Amino acid sequence: MDAALWCDAEVHIPFVYFRWIWFLVLTTLVALGILTFNARHAGTWLLVLLFLSIPIRVIWGILIPPWIERGAFKAGLPFIAWYVTLCAFQIAYSLFWGWLHVGLGASKAELNENWDFFSIPLCWISSAFLVRSDKWLSDVIGIIVGNTFFEALGMFAVYTGVRARLNRNRAIRLNITDIEPRDEQ
């Protein structure tokens, strides 16, 4: 490559690099998860795998250094932002909802119905992922965080699809619409 082409040019790390790295992290976690699955504490197992994803991501990032491309970085809302936000919301919501049921004097059957909601979709894979009152707190949090992954994946797919559809419209990309901004009116 000619060095003169890159002088004063904007460069960025492409999204493809991050997608490949996270694909490798997910593949590594699946392989590690298959080898270490513990049905008795399935939620804790999920939580440990989640925490292991960070050092595994760093290791894959060191083993496969990023490449750069010319052009401006196109900012977007990454999947991890959706996931972390939904995890925090789901944990707070499940704690609030659970204590509300206890405070209102709900029966054990009603509590189990409440916890069944937080067990979907992983409980369809194995009954070890059912949230029950005899589970450890780390198991419950792990199951909720694991289920939240699928909810965040769906929300991110809808967000990405709508964003791609909106960006296809040339008038929106060029900001030439009939609507004037409020400060210009």
C-alpha cells in the first residue's frame, strides 16, 4: 500500500472484525460450556461463562489483531449495550416482582408461575434452567441473564432492521426532508 494514500485519512476498525471476534468468543464459550455443564447449578454455570467471556474476548483480541480501513466510523448502538441494559432491567424487575409477590402473601404456586416467566426460553432446553425458590441466588441471576441474551438478540435484530430500512431512504441520509427543525421555524 502506498503510504501517501493514508496520510490525513480517517481510519477505523471495521465492524466485521468485532463480529468475528465475538463469534470466536461464542464458539469458545459453547465448547467450554459443553465440557463443564453442571445441571445442579445451571444458572451459576451460565454466570461463570458470562464472566469468562471478557477475558476470552481479550485473548482472542490479542491473538487476532485488528485491521484498519479508510473512512469515517459509522456509530451505532452495539449489541452489548442492549444486553447490559436489559440484564440490569430484568434483574431489578425480577427482584421487585418477586418481593411484591412475597409482600402480598402469594402462594407457592403463584410464586412458581411468576418465576416461570423469568425461566423462558432456557427452560425449554432443560428443566435445570427453571427458576425456583430452592435455587441459589447465583443460579437465579445466571438463568435470568442467560434468558435476557435471547430477548436482547431479538430487540437488537429489530433495531438493526429498522435502522437499515430507514438508512435506505436517500432523503433521510442527505437530511433533505420537507420538515424544518424547530429552531429554524
